[in-house]
Amino acid sequence: MPHLMIRGISVEQVKEISTPLVQELARLCKCETDTFTLEIVNSTFILDQNEVPGYPFIEVKWFERGQAIQDHFTQLVTKHVLSLGIPEVEVAFTAFLESAYYYNGKSFAKN
């Protein structure tokens, strides 16, 4: 955790930025790089009855870390995506409550 669900960016592009991106995010979040998940979501985008290219959209699922960390996290993600020559990217966050997140049947609130 954090889990980044990525749409509108190719697998090869995500591979290209994955190592430096995760290293910087791990330093920011003060956690190990192996706690991050980068998932490419294969989506089909439709407009006016036609398939169209998707726009870059990254949904971050994580435990709340405060506005300053969230802002810096977004800046890092944006910097790496734009470095691929992609002109824009949207980032949205979904925060999990530790009491509502379980690993092997145990709540994170009790760990």
C-alpha cells in the first residue's frame, strides 16, 4: 500500500518510470518500495459511438497521510508521467481507514 491504478498510459511507459517513481514515493511516504503496487487498468474509452484514446488517469488507494504528503505525492507522479511526453495527467485519491483494511483477516488498526 499505496496502490496506483493507472489508466491511459501504456505498460511500456509505466515500466519506464516505475523504478524512479516508486523510489521517490517510498522516500516520501517513509515505507519500503515493495509496499507499492502499480496496476495498469486496461480500459476502452468511448465517445460518440467510437473508441477513442484514453486520457491519463491515476487513482491512488492508500492510508491517509495528510494534505502536504498528498500534494507532494501528486507532484512526483505528475513529474514522472509528464517526463514521458504525455501532456497531462489526472490523479485522484481514495483513502482507506485502517480499521476497514484487513491483511490475512487482521485489521490494520490492531497491528
